[in-house]
Amino acid sequence: MDGPSTVEPEFPLVLAFARMAADHGWSLATLRSFCRQRQISDAERRRRWPRGVRSLGWQLNAYADLETLSDWTSNGSPSLYELIMRRFEANEPLKLSVKRLAVSDLLHPVDTVLRTIETARLFWRCRKVRPPGSSLAITVKTGMLVALYSAAVLVWLGDKPPAYRRLRPIVRFTEWILG
């Protein structure tokens, strides 16, 4: 089963790859080209990103999660609406790359869901809600958040800031359902 890389992400490299992948796609060929340009050997590439672009997807997600966490650590407990909308606004510069990653994700649904579960757990943490575990209700709520947030991501990819006319109703619905 796929999961996060055991290698600590180097966010400047992850973001540089994401910018390149926005133009060329999340593929092994793009990753190889990226590494050649930075004189990263095949052995070093495999060490840093043992699952190729899937590792980079997890690392990009970790970057966005860290940014989300730092936004709310000192800002109290945000509403789910504020939390999700702020994340989309902050990730607007990465939208084309995320769109290309979403295409790659179609071939790796389990990896994608696991990555999104991590984000859902982060949302609960930012809201100061106990993360899922022993409570079935929280696990069901997290599953619902994963599904609704995934749908919101797809809408966000086709929506335009700052109005986000299609996105805002979905995020409001998510908050209404999950509080």
C-alpha cells in the first residue's frame, strides 16, 4: 500500500518540481528531466523519492498541510469553511500543478485517498477536534470530509478566484454537514 515517503521533504525542490509538472505533467519522464537539470543522480532520485512522483505528491501535500497548520496555529479554531477556503486561496499558485497531479491520481486512487485522509486529519486538528481513531462517528465524519473535500478540489480546479462562485457553495455544504 502506498503512503508517505520516509525521506524528509525538501520543500524548495518539491515546489520546483510542482512548477515543472504544471507544464509537463506528473510523470517519471518529468521527474527524470527535473533531476537531470539539477544534477540529481538516479540513485539519489530513488533515495529522495522512492515511489517517484507519488512520493512528490505526498511531499507537496505535506507542504500544503504545513502551510495550513501554520496559518491556524495561533489563530484560534477556524470554521471548517474558513479552513478549507484559506487552503484553496493559498494554493492558487499551484493550481495547474494540482490539476496535473489529479490526472496522475486517477491511476493511484488508494494513494490519493490516503493522502487526503492526512489532510482531513489536519483539518480536524486545526479545528481542535479529536482526530479519528477509536470513535466510529469521527471515522465516518473523516470519510465524509475526505469525499466532500475531494469534490471541492475538483470544483476548485475549474473555478476562478476571488469569487469562487462554484466552490463556495460546496465548501458551505461541507461545513453545514460536518460542522
